[in-house]
Amino acid sequence: MAVVYLVALTFLLFQTRDDARQFMKYLHPDLGVELPERSYGTDCRIYVPDHPKSRFNNVYDILFDEFVIAHILGWWGKAIMIRNQPLLWVLSIGFELMELTFRHMLPNFNECWWDSIVLDILICNWFGIWAGMKTVRYFDGRTYEWVGLSRQPNIMSKVKRTLGQFTPAQWDKDEWYPLLGPWRFIQVLSLCVIFMTIELNTFFLKFCLWIPPRNPLIVYRLVLWWLIAIPTIREYNTYLQDRNSVKKVGSFCWLSLAICIIELLICIKFGHGECY
């Protein structure tokens, strides 16, 4: 699937912006139509005494937005991939700084201070990271009894046995040691830069190709990236930690880098004249 996605992106890169937007109709019939971009920083007042619905309507609008759930689930998935809390917090704060940097290009990044700092970093991202690390610790070092399904004593045991087929036999902790030396710091920093570039690509692709936030294509891409990133990060961490037996990065690392670059080139090409 990763190779198919890379080929599809390469095809899209050589189209014009208008043709690419109309091509998206073949993937979903609701696409190909210009969308209004919502700005979250229009009114940053927490308390609005004269609002007809509620005095805290601005807060309620943000709390019940789809991006709240997306933040929590997204950082839960990232915690399962990276499995290192300090590095996750660097990425969390770093992406909020990226939003501040590119808010003049994307109205979607124009957020209130309490939305960016309190709701995003201190609540949604924290809860997602906490839940993800809890998941990693829960499965860490667990052993599984490989007893046949027919020999399980009851229905619940059979269900657990069936679901256990989709989980790894062992969960390894990924230690990055970014302060081990200058070269290690650059290697870990490169991972962070690529990671945040992929995050930014999500919003720029959505803006350039007219894809609404609730469209299933957004979810499909994120799930595909998650499935690609799990072996990619594992390969990269193994390359950093075990240099004696692993002399070069694996194929998933190169494939992920290629996809990231093609996505970035699409954003640069189609964003010219609209984003910058």
C-alpha cells in the first residue's frame, strides 16, 4: 500500500492544481469543490456576556470540534510509534510552534492562545501521550499463551485470543538518547523535522486539494501513515541503537522519506499563489 500511495502521489505531482482537485472526485464524489477555511482565532474571548446562546460559547465551539478527538487519537498513535515521552513532548510543542509559524498561510492555524496552549498541549496532547504510553507499558514484556481457539474455556477467552492475533508478541521500548553526542542529536533532530513535516503536509494537502476535515480520505491517509511509520521508526531506532549489526537504515525509512518529500513537493507546487 505504501508503494501504491507513493506512485499515486507521483502521478498527482505532475498534474496541474485544477486537474488535481478535479481528480479527487474519482476518490470521493464530494470533493473538487472549494471549501471555506475556518479560523479559530477570530474571537479569543473566553467569557462573552452578551452572547445569545451561552456566555462560554467560544469555548464550547472549540471543545466540540472534530479536531479535539483528532488530537487525542493522533497523539495516542504517535506515543505507540515513538514510545519515548520526552521526544513526544518535543514534537507536541514543536508542532504548536509550527502552527504559529505558518498561521499566515493557513487560516486553520490561526488559533487563540488558550486553544493552542491549554486545550491542545496541556489537555488533548497530554491525554493522548499519557494513554499511548499506558498502552505501551500495558503490553510491555507480556507473554501470550498460544493455545488454540477451540481450547479456550469461555467466550471472553476466545475473544481475547482472537484479538491477540493482531498484537505483537513483544513490545520493545525505544530509547533515543538525543544528548549522547552531536551526531546523535542531529539524527534525532532529523526524525523530528521529518515527523513535523508529515504533520504539516496533512493540513497543506487538505487546503490545496480542497479536502474537508471530515472527509474519510483524511482518515485513510493518517491510518496509512501510521501503519507505515510503525516499522519505519522501529527500523530507524534499531539503526541508531545497534550500529554493530545494522549498517544502514531499512527500506521502510527510505520509502517514508520518499513519500514525505513527494507530499511536500505537491504542497509547494499547488500552494504557490494561494499559500504564499
